[in-house]
Amino acid sequence: MTTVLMIGSAPMAIEVAGWPRQGFDRILAINNAHLLRPDWDFAIYPWDFAPERCPVAVAGQRVITETDFVPAQNALGGFVYAGATMAFTSGYWALNALRPRVIAAFGCDMQYGPGQTHFYGRGTADPLRHDITLRNLEAKSARLMVLAAMQGCAMVNLSSGPSRLIFPQAQRNSLGAVRPLPFCPELAAKAQKCEAELGYDTPSGRYWEELERFDVAELDALDQLWLNAAQMDWLETA
């Protein structure tokens, strides 16, 4: 069963350059993170990524573009429900394409303070942009975590600081023992039913061309459902 290391671009992501490969079956580098590990297996970036920053694959490596991740994202609900930023898109691609046992995120925390925002300096805080799909980052991470758990995959965070991801934190040396957190199946089923009824699928992935279709209040309520499904409070009344 596969353990995937998913690397983002937070300042601490530079630490992965010194990590041993042992314990990770696949390395998935998001955007500029391919610069940190020449032994990456998959490098993923969006359609508007700067051409001069694009990774070049050698034997045994594969570049993942919208041709790959749009259908993968659509298979798991689509960008409107999943959250259209690369940390989530990469997680859904890995979940769909690799069927892993563990996806361990590092440097994907979506925290942006003053000064250096990315390992390479200052960059754009993409997850914080005004976007109908990114109104509640914690809820989007909850959805990914619950859908992963449905496949038997544990989503964990190897970062130790503040994070917009609600994944449980884990240590590199404990990944062999991690398991998906329990979730509320009734609330998750209710959220999926709500998604199906809303019908906010965008096969092209270009949801921004169809914004008039989407109701903000409905999406906010859906986000809350996913958060409630993932959080442990429901166990106290079960």
C-alpha cells in the first residue's frame, strides 16, 4: 500500500531536501516544490503556472497537468465542492490516481504572515484569494479527509505549526501506523446528497466561467456539513 509525501511551498518545506526517501513510496511535488527534491515521482502544477518554472521529467518521473487532474477532481465531486487551490487539487489527484494508504502533506498549511511566504521568497497567497470555492479552507480539508477515509486512506499533516488543514499531525517515523480518523457516515452521506442535488459540476474545471449557477449560502451550508462530518463532536451523542 502506497504512502505519498505531498510537498507544498511553505517556508519550512525546504526541510524535505534533507529527508531520507525511506518511508515514502511516492513523492508528489506541488508547483515549485519540485525544486526541493530531484527524486520526485510526480510534479503537479496548474494551467497558468509560469513556463520557466515548469519541471522537466526524467525517466521514472511524470508531470501532472490539468489534463490529468481535472478528470480526477471531477470523479470526486469537482472543483466547486473540493476547493480550487493546488493543495486540495493535488490531494484529490493522488487519491484518485494512486489509491494510497496515506497522503502526508508537508508545507501545505496555507498560512501567510509578513515576510517570506514561500520557501523561495514571497509568492501569491493563492488559497486566500476571493473565490467562491475557497470560503472555508478548513471545511475543504475536512471534505478531502472524509472522502479519503472512505477509500481507506489517512490524510495527515507532517507540518508542526498552525495550519488551515484539519488533518491530524503525524511524525515521519509513525506513518506506518496511521489510520484514517473516524467520521460521521450519516453527515457525510447528507453532504454528498446535497452535492448531488445542487448539481454544481463543471466538467471543464473552469468553474469561474459559470459563477452565476452557484449559490454562496448553499455552499456555506455544505461546507459546514463536511466540517461537522469530520469533527469528533458527533461521537459524544452517537
